Amino acid sequence: LLDLNRATEQDLDTLPGIGPQLAERIMEYRQSVGAFRSLNELRAVKGIGNKKFDRIRPLVTVSPDAGLIGRGKKTT
């Protein structure tokens, strides 16, 4: 499984239906909003609709602690 919070742009580009431009948008989203807290948050990226999301959902994951990074939450 590919961790959305640790993946590089090149890693994301290998997913079905995700080309270089969409991989770049995912990276920009992660940089501007912070780490993904859930897979469903990927739908907020422009260009990822329900069909594309359903296609890549089994191939990606979000690490449980990475969702706290960059969101202003403290880890204890």
C-alpha cells in the first residue's frame, strides 16, 4: 500500500489514473492543507472523482500518526 502522507510525486504517478499533473495536485494539497487524516480526504483534490477514488482506494493508505502532522495538533 502507498502511504499518501509519505509518497513522492513519482510514487503517486504510478497509481492507475493518476498522471503527473494529478500527482502534483495531490502533493500541493498535502503541502497546503497538511497530512491526510483519512483516505476520503483525497476526494478534495481537484480531478479525483468517485470513480477514480474507488479505483485507487485499495492501493493507498494513510498512516495513523501522520494525520496529526501539520494540522496544529499535539502528539502525546
